[in-house]
Amino acid sequence: MNLLGLALPLGVGLAALGSALGLGKAVSGAMEAMGRQPEAIGQIQTAMIIGAAFIEALTIYALLVVILLMGKLG
Amino acid sequence: MEAIGTGTVEARTLPRCAGVLLGMLLATLLAAVLLLGPSAPQRAFAQQEHGAEAPGAAAEANGASAKPPGVATQAQHEAGHEGNIELPNWVSLLREHAGLPPRAARYLGMFENSIFAMSAGLVLTVLCLLVFRRLSEMPGRPQAFAELIVETVDNMVKVVMGPRGRHYTPFVGTLFLYLLFMNYSGLIPLAKAPTSSWVNNVSLSLCVFLYVQFTGIRKNGPWGYFKHLCGSPQDVVGWALSPLMLFLEIFGELIKPVSLSLRLFGNIFGEDMLLAIFAILGVAALSVLRLPIGLPLHFPFMLLSMLLGFIQAMVFSLLSTVYISLMLPHEEHGHEGQHEGQAGRGGHVRHAALDAQGNAGHGGERVASVGAAQPAITK
């Protein structure tokens, strides 16, 4: 019927896929660093959270587009 | 810090927290049921599909009111969200059921988020005044807890900016606590998180933006600030590229508050909507009974939103710290031999962080050895 109904979830899914890959890489790097240097856990966590916030923002933008366009469905 | 967070405190705190949470949960469910009625959810969903034509009870579930259509759509436009589901709060209840004149209801709708933001700030202020009215050398429990918070925020800022970051701890800490209170007020029944509206977040991130620019001008001087915006050119090539850098840096500065506010808005708004949808689902699941009860389907998401609210408040304040530290002058790192003397004012995050760690008394030996090994690494 309406292609937008397919496009919106697909868009979020694609954005989430990219973010998931990025987050996985970032967190795995942080975990590795924490394992290697347990005394620096606080700093690594802070840096990791900042990075994760930047990565996650991309999915949030996609979600916002979806929320904005949701009114056009149906 | 370890001494405060011992097991004995936790053993008593956890049941209490669980009790409070359970109370919140039941009250939220009750409010949802009272507002929607047992059979309202189906109508709400039907109305979602059919647009905004359905009148009456279905419109209530949708956050719109029984006002004339024109006023309702206008108010929704001003609130910046159309067709979203949210749990009822006392302002929206007042707006829809108190029989206010349309004009008053509209103004109430416009100030809905401001009311909750101000009440969060008010609660925070009163709590702080209560704690800090009588300070003592031997802190009682409230003071110890407040000191714990201050120390944590201070450490967080120091990790990013080094010892000179202490100057910015009050700003960042206030931002953090205010955001935390606003995010958590979404969990209180008959209240909503004001951060789930974009306008509120834009105002906060504009504060951060102006403070960052002000800090940049004050610390660098007007000429230094301009040079910083040109990308701190060192040689002819740098100056040749400076117009491009100027454009990029200004654009970058302007996009920061946008992304900062959008991130918070997206997270909290999505989380609130999730809570509301699952609360409605819980009511819908038992609607065949025609009883004012519902399944607490949104309980796991309340726990999730407690975590998310904290993380988002932290991310917002951390990013503000990072923006401030990016704006500060890039000081010379000093010769490595003078590390001990220079690190107090040194701009290098790594030096400063190591120094802060040394001050905190964690592994001083190791820090010293790392500091000694630094010349080899940097050269």
C-alpha cells in the first residue's frame, strides 16, 4: 500500500545496523583496554561513553526522521 | 568513596528503592487506567490509524484534548509533537478534564514542559538548601551523599580536562543534577520528563553553547578566540587554509548544540513513548475483564529508563565538558623533565589525568613510573 510504511522501519533498522557495528567495535576496544590496564578503567569508561553517545546519535537521528514522518502514514 | 558504598547501606537501600519503584509503577498504571478506561486502548489505536478525526475519549488517549479541532492542532504544533502517545500527567489532566476555557487550556499546554522543568529545578534547589544549610566537619548522611555526588562529578570533569577543570565543576554538576531530576521525573506518576520535548533541550544546549563561547573568549582573548576558530594556524600554509577552517569551525560550533539537544530529546522521548505504549498494552491485555486494572507490562522499561535517564544526563554533561575543554587554549605541554611542576597547568589530557589519579592516591608508584617513561614515548 504505502511504501513509507516499509521505508521507515527499514531506515531505522539500517541506521541501527551501522550503529551496532560501530558500538561493538568501540566497546570491544574499550573492554580490551580495560583488561590490559585495569587501573585506568575510569578514564576508559568516560571516553567510551562519549564515543558511544556520538555513535548512538546517528540512530537517534534516523528515529527522529521516522517520528517526524509517522504522521504521513495511513 | 568505597567506605560509603558498603554492603550494609545497600542492604537496606535496595528494598526501599524497590518499594518506591513498585509504588510508582502501580500509580502510573492506575493513572493510565483511570484516564483511558478499560476499553479505550483499542479506540486509541484505531484512532492512530485513522488520523485525528475520531472525537471524544480516543482523542484523550492521544494527548490531544476535547478542545475545538483548530485549537488542538495548533497546540500540538506548538508542542512539537503530533499523534504521539504519552502517559497522562497532572497538567494534561487539568487541561482536559477541569473544564478550563480553551484559551487557558492552550496556555497550560504551552507551558506544560516549563512547569515540570521548573518543578524539577525547585525540588533540586530545596534539597540542596536543606543539605547545605548546616554543613559540619563530621558529615551526616545527607551531607555525605552530597559530597559523594560532588566528588564524583569533580572526578569526571578532571578526567576530561585535568586539574584546571575544577573551575567548571559547578556548571557541569548543576547541569548533570538538573538533567537527572528532569529525566527521572518521567518515572513519577502524574509527571512527565520535560526533556522529552525538544524546546527544553534546545534552551539547555544553548546555555552550554553560549558558556563555551564565553569561556573561549575569556580564556583566549578575542584575537586568540578568532585564531582558534581559524584552526590555530602556525605557518603560511595554515594561514592560507584559515578561511576554510574558519567556515568549518563555525559550522562545527553551531552544529554542536543541535546534536546535543537532539540526542537528549530522541532518547528521552523514545523512552517515554515506549513506557506509554507498553502501559497501554498492559491495560489493553486485560480490557476484556472490563475492570480498571492492567498488566504491568512496562515495568522492565521503567528499569531501562532509570538507566537511560542517568546515562543521558551524564552524556550531556560530559559532552559539555568536552566542548569546554576543546575551546580552552592549547597550552604547551612543557618539557618532560618539568612534568611534576608543569602538570598542574598543563593542557595535555593524559598528563592531567595521570596527575589527578596521583592526587587521588590510586597507584602513585605506577603513575610516577609512567610519568618517567613518558619522554621515551613522546619522543
